[in-house]
Amino acid sequence: MNEMTKIETTLKDWETDQEVRWCPGCGDYAILKAVQRTLPQLGADPKNTVFVSGIGCSSRFPYYMETYGFHTIHGRAPAFATGIKLANPDLDVWLVTGDGDGLSIGGNHMMHVLRRNVNMQIMLFNNEIYGLTKGQYSPTSREHTRSPSTPLGSVDHPANPCAFALGSGARFVGRGIDVSKNLPDVLTAAHAHQGAAFIEIFQNCIVYNKDVFDDFAKPKGAEQQQLWLAHGEPMLFGSDKTGGVKGLRLNTQAFAFEVVDVADGDWQAAGVQVHDATNRMLAHMLVELPFGDFPMPLGVIYDDPAPTYEAAVHAEKERASAGKDASLAHLLAKGQTWTVSGTASDPV
Amino acid sequence: MATQTAEAQPDTQVQDSMVVRFAGDSGDGMQLTGGQFTLSTALAGNDLATFPDFPAEIRAPQGTLFGVSAFQINFGSRQINTAGDAPDVLVAMNPAALKVNLASLKPGGLIIADSGAFTKRNLEKAHYDANPLEDGSLAKFDLLAFDISERTIEAVKPFGLGNKDALRSKNMWTLGLALWMFDRPREPLHEWLKDKFKSKPEIADANIAALDAGHAYGETAELSGPLKQVHMPARPVEPGLYRTITGAESVSLGLVAGAQLAELPMFFGGYPITPASAILHHLARLKEFDVTTFQAEDEIAAICAAIGASYAGQLGVTSSSGPGIALKTEAMGLGIMVELPLVIVNSQRGGPSTGLPTKTEQSDLYQAVYGRNGDAPLPVIAARSPADAFDVAIEACRIATQYMTPVMLLTDGYIANAAEPWKVPDPSAYEPFPATFLEGLPEGEEFLPYKRDAKGARPWVKPGTPGLMHRVGGIEKHETTGNIDYSPANHQRMTELRRDKIAGIDVPDQEVSWGDGTGDLVVVGWGSTYGPIKQAVNRWIEKGAKVSHVHVRHIWPLPQNLGELLSGFKHVLMPEMNTGQFKTLLRDQYLIDAESLTKTSGQPFQIAELEEAIGRCLDEKCGGRIRTNEDQLPNPVGVEQ
Ligand SMILES: Cc1ncc(C[n+]2csc(CCOP(=O)(O)OP(=O)(O)O)c2C)c(N)n1
Ligand code: SF4
Ligand SMILES: [Mg+2]
């Protein structure tokens, strides 16, 4: 996001006249609405906003946003977005990608856009499947996923998008769920972050990978498995209604988290860890928590800004240009030259 | 500077052109020697063409045949178009260099060899059973063998360098001797060395001492026999300011000029690859010209970022060589679909696959014209020489921005590395072609992102422009709104519109480069074969044959008059450094019986081989070389002499 004057808009201002073509019930609808609801709250300006995407169901997103939009090619959206930001750093760029687009064919570009820290919001719609090509397993599919290309179940280990992002040098890592009411808060924090902000959004592909996230994302009944992180707040999850409030405590001996019961709201007594979104080590531990034994960490996992790539490139360009003569005529005549005058070099 | 003049010194010869090849181990600094000799040749006012020929390995094992690095220069007081067929002088710094290069030396040519490097070990590495400097096997050449290594060590002794470091100055010793041979001043070299080793003055001094010693050797040694001073008068040329330029420099400068003429900042996305990297290196130093360079994570990201920059309102440029161009293919298709300006420079090298990274070829023409999925036309233009690449790069920028299209600019390894004198152009002599952005519409008019102008170009809208938000992408889009539209009639129409836009690009009429434009035989070329074709055709014209040379810059779309021009000849001969790609294209376009002459050795054509092929063609296809029943040819019109 950029320092610019806030614009008054409503959700309607961000909708296009194009028919939305996702399958009925697809999680993408909920994400679209969450984004269209968030942008007015941010005071974002449609004319300065660019949605850039790759290829996949998720990547159709730009067509439905009344902003500038570029639906590019499979996996390469980060590279296009980098060019756009270098050419015009004032644009507010949102990148939309899928688990296949962003981590399979485009894994390399994802790594580099994060490492360079180009200022943009990157929304990776993780449905653990190739939706658009009709349901093959993806790099985030769990082991034993049966799909048209893996009829006996997949055998390879899945990638962990948030761990990948952190490992690539991301300075913002967040997680959300398509239908969660908290998703706009994560988007807002990502937008406020100066630099590449990576958001993994669990998205339900109801046709090819229905309800794979139910263990923690089921709208009713899975809340006790969601650990919503907030900077400066204790890492609590669950409720009295769902079998008790619990927390994460750091066992310093084992250098590992453990789940503890919190009685009567006294999390201090239970030794529950307070979240520090600027602590990179902590972020690494959180994204590696094995789900099942632990709840799913969600919200802003890591947020510690660093100088952006485009700012560095422009500063360097300015420094290098300062006081330099930008005359093309002089440039062409650079180096060792010689003058042939009408008479001196006439042939003998 | 040696003060002998042609009159005063009976051993001095006057010659109008000369070919010298410096050859040594990769570590011997032959490219540097060649480069500096080139500069001194240019300063002496000679015309010149160079051919650096080096191995793909950075430091191939010392003394081996595959580690030989050579630099050839052809220079003269007349027009020079090629680096020369066969050297008059071969400088061989070790046995391997002699072995690899001897075959091309002219009979009776001069060999200058460093006998100090002809050790038993080096002879073995070069697979010599006996020392060729001693066994009489070089009898048909003039041989000057002496211990350059030892003389260099001697010369730099006062500077306290170890033997290994001292031997590094061998190339400067050799350069000094070459400067003496051609009566050139040493001062510019002294200045250059002082500047190059600013932080290590003792190294500068050692090199200067070596250079001077080599020069003094020529001056004072009792050189009975082969070594003679040659005086080469300056070549009469148009008055003006001159410099030498390589193709890579020329493309870079042309791109900067093109962006300025389009009044756009330039964004250059690249990924290192031989022989294209030099363009990235040059542009990275030109930030004050509103140039942003981006070394991407791969060639795909490089082109995608460039398209992204074009989308945001800059002139996107990307450059690579064969393998990298292959990777960019999909993104080129997107560029064609979203109709944004983009310049793609392909410095061709030998292929397929990794092929011959440091050798030259013209085998990416099919890839350039046809090599994309779908009906995906884009304009292709080719530079014919290092200097020509400047104008061609400007032309690429013009077409890209005026027609909202990716443009492919073809050069090759030869053009990229070779240097030639260049009359520094006056930038104000070029017609500007400012890019225009759509910034708003008259009240009530609907915005149509794909509505075309008379040239077939769609409007360019920068994100950030109020009221003109729209979406673009690679999916087939409606003819005017640009919204997704898969309908059969629309795809048919859009395919035709894309084709017609490119076919309708305003391309200058084809000129005849040499010859009178009709007659028995036309030799048609494109790209870096310009020099040798021109010289070979000229030799036949001088003998009275009815031959012309046509050299095509606009490969796609072709000049409107080309078909008619070619039909004015009995026969068409097409030399190419590939298996006949442009020939196939012209046959297809004009149904002409063009004949291929192909060469894919990684080496440029020699004049003599083209001359011979033309002679054969005249005999077999045109009823004889010089047909006496024809009028004697007047001096060809429109020909530079
Ligand atoms: C170069 C290329 N290869 C393959 C495809 C086919 N393809 C389109 S989308 C896709 C996978 C999409 O999966 P994901 O990124 O997870 O997106 P989803 O559809 O699940 O949202 C593939 C393989 C393509 N369009 N381009
Ligand atoms: S296939 Fe899956 S991801 Fe794609 S639109 Fe349908 S439900 Fe959504
Ligand atoms: Mg997916």
C-alpha cells in the first residue's frame, strides 16, 4: 500500500459488469467479497489499484474487480507485478495466484518476488488442487491425495506455503480462510505492510477437493482448531463452549511449543506465549506447527517491514544519475574518438 | 613512435589492407590485445572489421587446443566489410594457437611465434610430435620465432614481479611489436594502461615497459627477413567524428535513442547469457538516461517484467540468445494478445539447445517469425553490422510503440562482439515518434480498450488514469471491449486483425545494396552476412558479371517491393548461416526458386567461398559468368565506392 489520499468508495464501486464464472459454492466467491469489502475500508482508489494474476480458477479474479487488471500467464504473475511496480511504484498492486500457479510452475518467481521484497499484496488461494485443469493434485496436496493423475493416491510430500514464503525472505506472512470473518483484517494488515505481503488463503474447491480444510475451517464446529494470532496478544484458542480455552506455551527445554489448558482466563498462570509478529524465529516455529497436535495458526503470523526493492532501485537510479550529463549526443560520442576533417585524411 | 617513413625506410611496405590474427591461450589476453590494436587502428584512420573468436570455457586448461582464443582484424585504407578470409600475419603465443590457426594463414603469410612457449609439455598438449618451429614444416610461410616470454620477463624485471606475473605482460610486449609493425603511436596505450591499473601503478609500469620493449624490438633488432614495417594510409571517409563500436554497444545505444525518440523511460529485463549479456552490462551503466535494468531470476521473468513495465507505461525491452528466447516464447504470445509495446533482442548463437555459446549462427529465424503457439505474428528485423544495429534498434522501438506490438530484433554473436568504425550520428537528425497515452474520452463516449486506430493499434492506457480502468489478459477477447469472448466469429476476426496489423506495418521499400538491380543473379542476404556478400558480389561486378546484392533488414513483414525486385533476376542465391531458413520463407512468400548456400560451422562466411559459389551459380544457372552478348556494365548505380 502507499501513502495516498483516501478515497470514499462502496463495495459496489469495486464490482465489474462481468459475469462471475466460478462454480456455485466455490470459496473464491467469498474471497472476492472479502476483498471488495476491505478495499473501501482502506480508502483505496480503484484507478490506482492493479490486480495481477497468473492462470487458474483463482487467477480469473481481476476480471471481477473494477480496477486495472492483468490476467497474465501461468505462474509468472510475480514477474509482471515486479515490472509494474518498478515502472510505477505508486500503483497499489494485488497479486492473485493459486497453489499450482504460485508454488508449482511459478515457485521460482514467488521466491524471488518475496526475497526482493517488492511492495504488493500476494494472495495465494490454496485449495490443495489444480481446479481449472479439472482436479489433478497440486504441490500442496496432502500425501495419498487421489486425483485423475494420481488414481492410487499421491506419493510426494506437500509444500507448506507459509514456510516457503518465510524461507524465501518474506517480511509479512499471514493466513486466512475464504469464509472467515477475520479475512478482511488479515488483508488490511497486509495492505498496511510496506513490502511483499504473503497471505495464504485456504479456499474450498467444492468440485475437486471439497471440504479438505474442514478439520479447522468448517464454518461451525472447527473454531477450537483455529489459533488467531494478534501481535502482543496471548496465543489462545478454543472456548468454554468447545471444551475449554487452551494456549500455546513455549517449552524452552525442548525448544518446542506445547498445548496447555487455561483455567479461568488466567493465561499468565498457564505460561501462554504472547505473540510477537516481528519475531522471525517465532514465525518459523508457528508455520511449522504440525496440525492435529496443534491448532492452525491464522492471522498475521509475521510482520516486520524492511526496505522495498523498488525504493532501492529508484534510490540507486537517482544516485547514479545525480550530476550526470544525460545528453544522448555526448553518450554516442563517448570513448576514444577521432575526427576526420575534409582535408587531413584525404587519400594520397 | 617509430619515425621511419615509406621513403626513408626501404623495408617499409605500403599496403591497402591487411589481416592480422592474434592467437594464444585463453589466459594470454589475446582479446585485450586485439581490442587495443583495434583502437589504435581506428585512431590511425583505417577502416576495419574484427572477429573475436574465443572458447566457451572461461579458463580452459592451459596450452590445450580447445583453450585457444583468437582475435582477427582486417584493416585498410579502403573499405573493409569483413574480418578477412585469411590472415597475412598470425601471432601464435603457444603451440596450440599455431596448430588451431595455421590452416587459415595465407600461403607465404608471416608467423610470429613465441618460441619460449614451445616447450615439450606445450607441444605435447597441442599434439605435436616435433617442434614445428624447428622441423621445417612451416617452410611455406615466413617464420619469425623468438622467445617473447623471456624478453618480457627481462623487460619487466625492474618491477620486481614474479615470473608468473611477469608473463602476464606478454600480450603487451606483443602488442608493442604490432604497433611498431604498423607504425602506430604508443602514447594512447600508455594512457590506457595507466588508467586501467590506476590502483596498481607498478603493474601499469610493468605493462608499459613490456609494450615499449616489444616496440623497441621491432625498431632495433636486426631483422633480416620477414619482419617489415607496413605503412597503411588512412582510409578516405566522410568528414566527421568517428569511434569504434561493437554490436552490443550499438544495440544498447540504439535502444536508449529509441526510447528517447518515443519519449519513454526504458525498462530492460535480462538474464545473463552469451553473447547477449553485454547489452545488459552496457545499459546497467546508463541509468541517467531514464533506464531501469532488471536482472531477473530467469529469461521468463525478464520478459514478463518488461511486459509489466510496458503495461505500466514504459518501453519494455528484453534481450537474450536462443535458449533464453525459447523460454520467453509464451510471454511473447501474451504480449501479442494484450498488444503492448516490447522489444526483444536475440543475439543469435549456434544451436540447437546450448549449441555453440560463443560462436555465431543465424538459425533462429524460424523461431523469430514462426516460433510461437497459435497464429502469433510479430515483426522481425535484423541488423547487418555492428554500426547498423544502432538504426535497427531505433526502428524496433518505433514499430513497437507505434503499432503496440512486441518486435524481435535479430543480431548474432558475430555482430555482438565485432567492432567497426562508426561515424557518430547526430541524434537530432532522427525523426521523433512520441508515444501517446489515452488519458480520457469525450463526455459520453464509451471506453473501448481494443478499438484500433488507422494503423490497427489499440490505445495505450497507463494504470492510474481515471475512468479508464479495464482488464487485459491472454484469453481471447472481444474485438472492441476486450472482455473475454470465446465465440467462433470473434476469434476468427481477432486472428485476422492481429495478422493484418503486423502485415500492414509501414516498412521502407527494399533497396539494392550493390549492383544495378536487375540481371542474371541476385544474392540475397540478411543479418551479419552483409560484409562478405557485399565484397564477393563486388568482385564479380568488377569482373563484369550481372550480379546484385540485396540485403534485407525487414524480415517480417517483408518490404512491399521485394517480390517484384527479386523477379527481375534470372536466379536467386541465398547465403545463410543456417540450413536455409530465410530461403524457405521467401520461397513461400513469392514462389521463387531461391537457392540456398548454407554454412553452419559457427564461423562467418569468407569472401572467397561466396565468390566461388556465385561463379558456380552464374555458370550453372545463368548461362555463364560474363556473358559477352550483353552490354558492358557501367559503373553500378547507387553504389558506395
Ligand atoms: C504453461 C501452462 N501450463 C499449464 C497450463 C494449464 N493450467 C491452467 S491452470 C493450472 C493449474 C491451476 O492450479 P492452481 O494454481 O492451484 O489454481 P486453481 O485453479 O486451483 O485456482 C494449469 C496446470 C497453463 N495454462 N499454462
Ligand atoms: S473448480 Fe474448484 S476452484 Fe475452480 S471454480 Fe470450481 S470450485 Fe472453484
Ligand atoms: Mg489450486
